[in-house]
Amino acid sequence: MPTSVSIVRKFFPDVTHVKDARRDLRLAVMNRDVSLAKTKKHQACAIARACRRTQKLDGVIVSIGTVYLVKGEASIRHTVPQSVSREIAAFDRGARFAPGNYIQKRPPKIKPRGSGTRHKGDPRAGNKPPRHYTRDIRLALNMLGGHR
């Protein structure tokens, strides 16, 4: 699985590190952001345009689950709430992105894993349910490695 830095470098080769956001980002998406937005474009959707406009950034990468704010050699990662993910999916499928106030969340802190012992609910290698991928929206960033 690609690392966060390698994902961001596909769009911005000068980025050297990615940090998790320390606080949520409140964002106002205006009509102008929506009218200039492009579907299935990580860097040109309404959220990306609003981020660049309000945060004075070099670039933004927006996917269904993650937003990377790029300034110089650094990138800050936010998570996309489910409500915003649905708005992005609808926009990529041809609906109008609704102007308004949105929040990009700071990523949750990851707790260290235990001893690695399996517990009763762990799926075995061959018993995982098939994964569902939503169609006709921008590719999830973690899939950029080999699936297009």
C-alpha cells in the first residue's frame, strides 16, 4: 500500500513530508467554487477550490476519504466526513455540488496495536467478504498505485 508521502508526490513531487492535522478545518464553499469545479478531478473540485482560496495553498488533493493541503514541501492531511464524501460522490456522478459550510476533520489518533494475537472475530485470509468500490467517481487515493 502506498504511503501518504508517495500519494502526494504523484501530484506534487516536491513534497517531503505529510502531517496529520491538529484541528478541524471549517470551509465555506461558495457558488464561484462550484461553478469552476470539475468532476473526478482531485485538484479541481469545489472543496479543493475553496481550500486553495481560503488557506492560500500551493495545492490541494481531495478524494472520497482524505484531503491533503499542500504548501511548499509540507502537506497536512484531513479526513473527509461521510456527509462530504456523499456530496463528492454525487458531484462526480453529475449532480451539482451544494455550496455551504463544510468541515474537514483532523484524523483520529491511531492507538498502538496489541500483541498481534488473533481474536475470535478476525477473518481468515480467504474468508474476507468482497470489497465494494463505488463506480463513476474519482479514484480513491490508496488505489492509485496499480488500479485505474
